[in-house]
Amino acid sequence: MVRAVIGGRYDGSVLDVAVNAGTRHFVAQRVTAIILIFLGLWFAISIIGIDVFAHGVVVTFVADPLNVFLLTLLTMTLAYHSYLGVQVVIEDYVHANGFKVASLIASRLAHVLIAIALIYSIFKIGLDA
Amino acid sequence: MSDTKSPLSPHLSIYRWPITMTLSILHRVTGVAMSVGLIVLCAWLMSAAAGAADYERVVSLLSTMIGKLMLIGFSFAFFFHLANGVRHLVWDVGYGFEKYQANASAWFVLLLAGGMTAAFWMLL
């Protein structure tokens, strides 16, 4: 799979730290994508299954230990996948060097902050309930 | 120069926009949209963690006409990006590159995403 895409430069070490950053980006984007297929569908189906308008119901759902685990995995994978995607978009469309670097740093910061807020909320509900 | 069988560069007056181009653009647009949507997901979970009063406030904001339209948009973005993402993964392993296959999978993904969005809101 990876061999076909990076052609002659394939060195046999897909997940090795020695492979170049572009390949690591490619692999990370696909790995997170595959995780998100399952967790995304799980989340959509779960949302259908509960009364999302009732605070008590939502808190009970989030506080379930298995759901704390799955929601943490989902939101962290989402944040990472989103960060990887936004990075590509910035690199494609922002050409002024200073502004490009500033945008990349801003995106990274924003995604880290969102990830912290998400994980804090999930754990707060999980520990309070 | 007189060889009329050689392909001409896109003739803009008779150029038909391919469906595959629309999907390529939509994949990016829905991806970026959902990156913004992460903020909404975050607000939803934070308000749930903050308590019933704050949760009610966020839910009532999301229940307005604009809020609902936004959520329908996010849900379509989610189902579209998911379906088209699988289409990309199939390409990654080397299948579906023929023109008729790419066109067929494009329409399939569009219909599937629309159907999943409709089903989601009917079941919710």
C-alpha cells in the first residue's frame, strides 16, 4: 500500500522514525482516518440512541467508563486528524513564508487547546458522575 | 498541428465540469468545516460538564434556525467526509482508478452521504 504511493523511495520502514516527515504525515493521516471510521460511526449511532437534549441523559452516557475511554480516543484522534488536514490546507494555500509559519503554529496551538478542553470535559463528567 | 486526433487543452466553452472535481473540493471543504466544528463539539461537551443550566443554554442556541442549519451542515460534512474518505482509502490500496469507476464511486458517495444525513436526522 505505502510502497505504491511513495514509489522508489520506499525504504521498508513505514513506522520507523527514520522515514521522512512526508511519509509519516501520510501514514498518520490514514491510520487516524481508519480509527475515525469506526469511532465516528459509533458516536453517530450512540447520539441517535440517547436523548441528546436531556442533560442528565448525556452526562450518564459520557460518564460510562467505556464511553469515557471511547470518547477520549475519538476526540483525540479527531483533533490529530484535523490538525494534519489543516496543515496540508495551510501549506497548499498560504505562500508568504512568515504568515505560513505563523498559521501552522496557530493551528497547532488551537488544536492542542481544543484537545485539552475536550479531554477535561470528558474526564470532569466521568469523575463527577 | 494538423493532427486532429491529439488531445486539445481544455476548451473552456465546451468544458464539462467533472463530478470527481466537485468531490475533491468537497472533501477539503467538509474537512475544514469540521475542523471549525470541533469548536462546537467542544462547546457541547464543556457545557455538559459545566451543568444543566449551561447545557440548556447551548442546546437552545443550537436549536435555533441557524443552529439547526449549521448542525445539519456539520452532519452532512461528517458523513460525506467519512464516505469519501473510504473512497480515498480504496484508491490508496490501488483500486478504482478507471474513469467510469471514479465517476460511479463519486455519485455513490454523494448519494450515500445524503442518505446517511437524512437517516440520521430522522432517527435522532
